[in-house]
Amino acid sequence: MKKAKYLVKDLFTADPSAHVFNDKLFIYPSHDFESGVPENDNGDHFNMRDYHSYSMDTIDGEITDHGVILDVEDVPWASRQMWDSDVAEKNGKYYLYFSAKDYNDVFHIGVAESDTPEGPFVPLTHPMRGSYSIDPCVFKDDNGDYLIYFGGIWGGQLQRYRNNKAIECGAEPADSEPALNPIVAKLSDDMLEFAEEPKQLEIIDEEGKPLLAGDHDRRFFEASWMHKYKDKYYFSYSTGNTHLLCYATSDSPYGPFVYQGVILTPVVGWTTHHSIAEFQGKWYLFHHDCVPSGGKTWLRSMKVVELEYNEDGTIKTIEGEE
């Protein structure tokens, strides 16, 4: 197994979303900095305020920083915490999907547009209607549909909602009840809104039973990512407080998804967040850890390592080098 390498040394970058546009690899990370906010379970110390974009001609080549592509001050509805983002392309236009808190400290998903993958991106004046929680990932299916996956518990606020409605007292289900699942919805033709009512993406075990809320080694916490390999859909995600990246597979982008195993074991730092992309004939896992900052969990650095599959399509587990 090849060793992961860090991609950026002059900024702290996390939650990398990687895509190939115009034969180049583009990476869209969060931008960590030392804001002085105390640590807590809601993640207020992850107080990011802007996004950069990066590109590479080869995986071993130089990485180019295209600078700030969106700042919280540019977004009329957003107050703080510019968390994970993703970018999709349609008809030569690029769409940045990002999670941020409004002025009531409620997370929503925003959209910003650009004519180039480098940015900068111009945000809409309002978040996506009906959006909530964090960590958007947008996947283009082979039939041309674009699907958005999102959600995260604890600080990500997913536990505050049921059936897309806010509830009076947000809480996770009991350990013996089915876990909260990520959310999926098809995007509208203009890429700016949901085209349908968002629904839960069910993750089940090999016997067809839902993963339980108490199964912290397998249940969904945050960091949705979708990719396709040999006609199978692979949904990957973080287990949060057990610090694993796991994955499940399905014949449909809507699921249900059958749990398969661990992609990445724990790294240094509390969070683990990733993307998976094919580039120049090989597959790669993009993720982050906190080694360069001396273990400060809110100051992360993105890295990349080659991802390998077994003959049966399962993913070879990568050691996180904690």
C-alpha cells in the first residue's frame, strides 16, 4: 500500500472534494484557521470562513492554489462556519454546493455559480429551499441525473429533523432503533433546487436489517460521498466519534445500500472526511489529518493516497497511520 502524501503546506485544508474537469484534477477543500473558538461537541471550533480551489495536472505534480473562491461575507444569508462543500459541472457551468449557518445558527446548503472550475463563485441570495444539515455531495449518474447527498449528526444538526421537518427537541434515536440516515434528492434542471422531496438513504447490513443508532462502528455520522465503480454505486461516509471511513454498495443511487466495510482506519484528529475520484487511470482517496498541526483537530491538512479494489469490487482497507 502506497503512503499518503500531503497536498498543501501553506494553508490548513480539510474535507477535500475531488473531481476531474477539463482533464485536470480539481480539489475543493474547507479552509481551517485558528479562530480562537473553544472546542465543543457542536464543532463551533471548526469556524471556517472561506473556500479555495486547487488544481493538478498529474497526481505527483505541482498543486496550484486558485485563491479564495467564496467568502462568508459574500453570502447574504450565511453568518459563519463554511463547512464541507462540493462542485458539479453541467453544460459548461460550475456549481459550488456548501454548508453554512444562517443568522439563527441553523445549517443550510447554499449554491454558488461560476463559468470556470477555478472560480470564483457567485452565491445565490438564499440557501436551497428546504435544505438543512451539512456536507453536500453531488453525483452525476450515467443517465444525466444529478443527485445531492447530505447530512450530519451532532453539530451537523441532522437529529433535529424528521421527514424534512424540524422537530421540537432534536435527538438521536435510541441505540436499539434504526440510525439516522443521510439524505438524497434529485436536483432540478437548473441545478439550484431539489427536484423532489428529499428522502433517507437507507444503509442496511448483510441480512437486510437497518444499521442501528448504537452501532457506532458502522452507522452514518457525516461526510457523504458517492462514486460508481463497475456498475455498482458506492456510498462512503464517516462514522464520526469512532473515526472510521466506511462504505456500502447498491445497484441504485437511491439504495438501499448494503454495508461492506472500512475504507480508512482512524487518523490523527477527531474528524475524518474524504472524497474518491478516478484520475488518469487510477483511483484515489482524498482525506485529511492533523499531523502537521501537532494534533489540533480544528487545523487539518488534506492528503491523497491511491485507492485499490479487490477482484470482487470490495475496497482494500487503508491504514490511517494514527
